Amino acid sequence: MNGFDVELLKIIPMASGHLCLNLTENVSWEKFPCYAEKLLKYLNGNIVSKIDAVDVRIWNININNVGFRLTYDDWPIMVSIESSGSESDSIIESIKDSLYREKLKGDCSF
């Protein structure tokens, strides 16, 4: 498995009180769709809907049948997985752990 960068892997609280897993600052606007597809394939996730604006991309996704948002923001550049509620808050740490294990194997690079 390869194809995505996860150098940050930092969970932070959002203004909503839910959690956000910051993944990388190393993906461009143009490369985000490819990055997202590879990441979701690894996480057994799927895209529910996409919103692409001038400065942000917000993709509603499911991972293990739980809703999240996969976001790309261009100022500052950041790709993140955002929790959409308490159920997604409860598994965001396990997503981080899974990505961290892959990072240690050296398989996560873009």
C-alpha cells in the first residue's frame, strides 16, 4: 500500500467540539482528488458527496459506515479528516493509529 502522505497525524479539537485529524500539508489542490481516493481505499472508506469551492474542498465520506468530512484547505494548506459527531469522534483515534502504523512501515508517501 502506498500513495499518501501523513506526516502530521495530529488530532485537534474543532470549534464544534468534535475532533479533527490533520494529515498533511504536502498535497496540492490538483493532487487532492488522487490523494483522497488512495487514502479512502486504504481506510475502506467511500465518498458520499463533494463540495469543491475556490479555496476549500469538503468531501463527505464514510469510514466503517461512520460519517466524516475529508477536507482540503488552501490557507494554510492542510488535508484533514473531520469528525461529524460523537460516533466519528469515538473512532478517529483508531484511524490515526492505523495510519501511523503504515507510516512506520514507510508505505505512506506521495
